[in-house]
Amino acid sequence: MAGSGRAFPPPSHVHDELYDAGYFLDRPADPTDHLAHSDRSLSWIHILFLFWVTMTPFSTMLLAEFIAYRVALLAYWFNIFF
């Protein structure tokens, strides 16, 4: 921060970043907007996909912490390929 004279970015940059975040958070809903109705199977597919996405950082952390163990490597590759 030395020499910049500003503690925070200008408001226009903050607005741009919030706009980008809102855009990417809104996009996953687009495919379901084109459906006439949704059923329980589609909801389960979305839940399982989100579970898989949330497990990716966990398996990466597990591999980073226990690099010498084969189980950590198997958990990581299982998450990547399935």
C-alpha cells in the first residue's frame, strides 16, 4: 500500500467485481430456466454434482497433508475421475 495513497480500490472496480460475482453465481440456474418442470431426479443430480465439487478441495488437502500415503492418492484420483 505504500505509495498508492489509497486504502481501498475505487468504487468502479468494486462494482465490476460484484457484477462478475453475481453473473457467475446466477449462471448455474440458466439450464433449469428452460425446463417446463423439474423432478426429483434432476434435483438429486444437482445435489450430487455439488457434493462432488465440494469434495475436491478436501481430497486435495488430504493429498497435500499425507502425500506419502497411498490412500490419500487414491481418494484424490477417485474424486477427480468419478
